[in-house]
Amino acid sequence: MTIEVTRSACVGAGQCVLVADDLFDQDDDGLVMLIEEDPREDRVDSARRAASLCPARAIQVRE
Amino acid sequence: MIERIVVVGASTAGLATAESVRDAGFRGEVVLLGAEQWDPYRRPALSKQILLGTWKPDQARLVEASTLRALGIDFRPGHRAVRIDRRSRTVQTDHHAIGTDIVRYDAVVIATGASARRPSWAPYSAEANRPAPAVHVLRTLDDALRIAGQLVRRRRVTVVGTGVLGSEIASAATARGARVSLVGRSAGLSLGAAGLRFSDRLRALHAARDVEVRTGAEVVAVRPTDGPRYDVRFADGTRLGSDVVIAAAGAEPAVAWLADSGLLTDGSLLADSHGRVADRVFAVGDASSWLDPATGTHRACGHQLTAMEQGRSVGRLLAAGQLSPYPIPFFWSEIHGARVQASGRLDIADSVELLAGDHDSDQALFGFRAGDHACGLVAWNMPKPFRNHQAALLAELSAAGSAAHLLETS
Ligand SMILES: Cc1cc2nc3c(=O)[nH]c(=O)nc-3n(C[C@H](O)[C@H](O)[C@H](O)COP(=O)(O)OP(=O)(O)OC[C@H]3O[C@@H](n4cnc5c(N)ncnc54)[C@H](O)[C@@H]3O)c2cc1C
Ligand code: SF4
């Protein structure tokens, strides 16, 4: 599974960091930074949850 | 048994419903009807990346048609629902191919969103023999591409409407090099449910980019002229020459197609706190108003995240019979590069305090309170403090919300 983020769509709401701070971080402008684009199996649910909570739909999780 | 779910409206709310129905394990048929020809796209990008010209239409796409097919979602673009018949449980569309004009449902989810309000002074076409005053509105990708094509350097652009959308359009037009006036009837510039509380901040942002702001100025007509293309006329008799006129006068739920359905209450599509409207009928997103358990009033959606959360809430309810908590409002905006984030029930606040940053700086975080309780947050260029405070706010609101929820269901 891989995670992709569309930084130009990110609105810096930080929902992703709240649910998975081992996968996502925010830079000084609040824009998402991907820490782990190929997460372990047991982080898949967290990645999905982050994607579903992102208000800008800036996170894609692909099989 | 529900074997076939029909979702009417293929944008944020409708897509979230269809996806979450599958996510929650529904095995039956899912049909997603969309009036537009485009794949579902990010509407908030229209007044930002698309008007600015930094994104091509493709980049606004929310999901590929092939992904929807893989999820077993029968997406039908270009199918506008025109009627619902609750007795025969069918939705009629304007598509005339045999077999696709009548769609049967076991449960139907109405997600038709909203349409831009066209003020009376901005008709589609003028009287006979007169060229139509081309007053633009902005709601769809087609609208945005049409406007983007008009935002040329040095053109005089008048944006009518002093809400968030008006400010965003003025900001994008300025960035494209146009000379912009932002005008409206109200006494100040508003920021969604926060009302006029941040009018001075918004004025300062516009002033720094030479946007001319005229408030308390009611437009009564737009007429073609020989010089600049149009004359915007105000109630006090003054005029403003403009090459491009854009009305940002709010949006109306797109529910006219339900007029004879018996589902509307005084023209509105009202749902309970879980999106239920009537037997087998649900509603999500900007088309509907959900009952807010905390205030006991119906609240319009108006924001992308709320539309998504409502879609997921109904999706889980339909697929798994599971009730979800009422979605707390959240929205964001981007105006002349300033990033605004707002969360909670800003409209019920009776006081506002500065939590971080500075009143006079471009960075500030405000806490909204109703009586003894925190009810909302607004951040200007402070994404990380917003995130931390929002976590605390949501915990407080959901504790209060579940109490209200218990009251409601007991
Ligand atoms: C320019 C603009 C900028 C915005 N910016 C922000 C922002 O920064 N932040 C934020 O939180 N929110 C923003 N919003 C609001 C946000 O986009 C909406 O709240 C959200 O799109 C609502 O989703 P929805 O699916 O309910 O409705 P819509 O997005 O309006 O979608 C409804 C869909 O249903 C289709 N439809 C309509 N009638 C029918 C019919 N009879 N049959 C079939 N299909 C039909 C329409 O074609 C449309 O595709 C913005 C809105 C606009 C217009
Ligand atoms: S949740 Fe979405 S919008 Fe918010 S910081 Fe993460 S990627 Fe950006």
C-alpha cells in the first residue's frame, strides 16, 4: 500500500497529523508532509482514516 | 431489504455516501447520478486554484471513473434527476436512452447540493434587442473556467457580494492582474457563520492589494455601455464601469426538482441529525438542512467537510445500521494568501477571545464562546495552533453532543 498527498490541495487543517503523527507532519505553513509513503500493514487503517478525515481530500491511499 | 441504493448528485456529499456505503460492506447495487458531465471534482478549488490558473481542471478531480467502477459504483454522469415518485420508488432522469430514464431504488440519498443565487438585477438574458449583461455566477467547474478566461490583466472586474466567496474571487482576480472592486449591500465583509466579526481584518487584506471595497452599496442594475463593457448601477445613483461582473450572492439548495414530492417543508429539505428525511429517503450536503442536536434547529451544510461527514454518516447508517455523531462544522478559506480555518458553531457565540497571535498581526487564533462553553475557533495563518486547539474543542463539543444525543433519543 502507498500513500500519496496532493500538497497543492492541502488546507493545513492537520486532521491527518492528529490521527497518524507517524505518517504525516505539517510544515511551517501547515501544509502536509508525508513521513512514510509506504507504511506498515498495521498502519493501513490509520492512513485510511486520515484520508477520510482530510477536508480537502488531499490524501490518497492506494493498494 | 435494501438491494439498491440510488444517490442523486455526484459531488462531495454524494461521492462520500457512495464510497462509505461500500466501505461499510454493502453488497447491493449503488447508482450515483450526476447532472454534470465531469467526474466528481473539488468545488472549493474553483474559486482558488482554478480561477488563479494554477490548476488544470484535471487536478480538481476527486476520483477517477475507473476507481468508482472498481468499487462497484454505477456512476452515471450527465443524468439529471427531474422527479421522484415515492409510491413506485423511482427517480426519473432527463436521460432519454431506454432503460436509463427511470431508476428504481430501495433507498434514495438526495445530494444535489446548491446552485448559485442569481440576483434579480442579473438575469440570464436582457430584454429583446439588448445584448445580455453577462453577469457571471460561480458554482460549477464550467462557471469557473468561463470566469477564469475573463480574468485578464488590467481588466476592471466588479465582484458583487461581500461574503467569503466574494472575497476569494476578488483575491484570485487581483492575483491575475485585474483591477478589482468588491461591493455589497451589507455594512461590512463577512466570514461565514462568524458574520462581520472579522470585517476589519478582511478589509485590511483587500486594501493591501488595492482592491476597492464598497460596502452598504446596493446594486440595482447592470447595463451594457460603450466604454467599459458594463455599467454597474447602485441604489444611490452612483455607477461603476466594469469589464467583468461577477455576482457572489449566496447559494440556494438545488431542490426544485423535488417540488411535488411532499419531501419539502416550506421549500427546504429537512433531515434529522442522521440524515433521515422520510421512509427510504435520506439527504446529505448543501441540498439539505440537518437537525443540530445541540441547538434544536435545522442547520444548512455549506462546507465541504460537513458534506463529506454527512455522506459518511448516511453511508454507515444504510450499510450497517450504525448511527454516527452529528458532524461539527468546519471550513477554510484562502484570501490574498491568508489561510483561514474555522471550526464549531460560530453563529451561537456571545463572546470572542484572542487565544494566540496578535490582534494587529496577520497571525491570530480566536476562541468563540457561548456562555461558559467553548463553541468555536477561527485561525488566521496559524495552522498548527489551530490543530491543537481544535482537538480540545472537538473533545469538548462531542462530550456535550453525546449528552444532547442521549436526551434526544431517550
Ligand atoms: C466556489 C466555491 C468555493 C468553495 N470553497 C469552500 C472552501 O474553501 N471550504 C469549504 O469548506 N467549502 C467551500 N465551498 C462549499 C463546498 O464546496 C460545498 O459545501 C460542497 O461542495 C457541498 O457538497 P454537495 O455534494 O452537497 O453539493 P455540490 O458540491 O453542490 O454538488 C451537488 C452535485 O449534484 C449535482 N446535481 C444537482 N442537481 C441534480 C439533479 N437534479 N440530478 C443529478 N445531479 C444533480 C450537481 O451537478 C453537483 O455536481 C465552496 C463552494 C463554492 C461554490
Ligand atoms: S488533513 Fe488534509 S488538509 Fe489537513 S493537513 Fe492533512 S493533508 Fe492537509
